Amino acid sequence: MAIADVTIMPLGAGTTSVSDVVAEVHRLLKSSKLTINYQLTPMSTILEGEVDDLYEILKQIQEVPFNLGHKRVAMNIRIDDRRDKVSSMKSKVAVVNKKLIDGTD
């Protein structure tokens, strides 16, 4: 399972807000038949799933602003594809929280 972080920004939209685009992206994620877990954060959306599913949903996400009438879109994508052990959004956060509680590195 891989984890992706995606930020999408319509350019030349005449507004500094992207909440309309983000809301539509989350509607897409909610209705998707792909097996994708996702989490909205203040700065991006985190996605979790098989690599092929992530690439497919990322293609669909890129189309959202265009479907809303925007003419140019910039997307930042980071993918963590770890294959030596099972990893998830939840487990990555849990490991850090445990270290904070235990005071270990």
C-alpha cells in the first residue's frame, strides 16, 4: 500500500481560495469505486491505496478544476511507496506518537 500527498491549485482563477476545488475533489473521492482511503488536512489531501489506484484517482483529481471551468492547474504530488513492510497513514502517525510518549528516537 502506498501513501500520496496531493495539493491542487487552479492558476489565474481570480481568487486565492481553493476550497471549491478541494470540496469537489472530496466529493470525487467519496463517490469513487477505487479502494482509496483519504484524509483532508489544512494544506493537502492524503491518499492511501494501491499504486495503480492512486495514479488513477490522481488523474481524475487533476480534471476537477478543469471541469469547474479553470484553464490552468498546478498539482504537487508526493508518493511514499514502501515495499519492505506494510505501512499506512494511521501506522505512520502511531509510530511517531509512541516515540513522543516513550521519549525514544
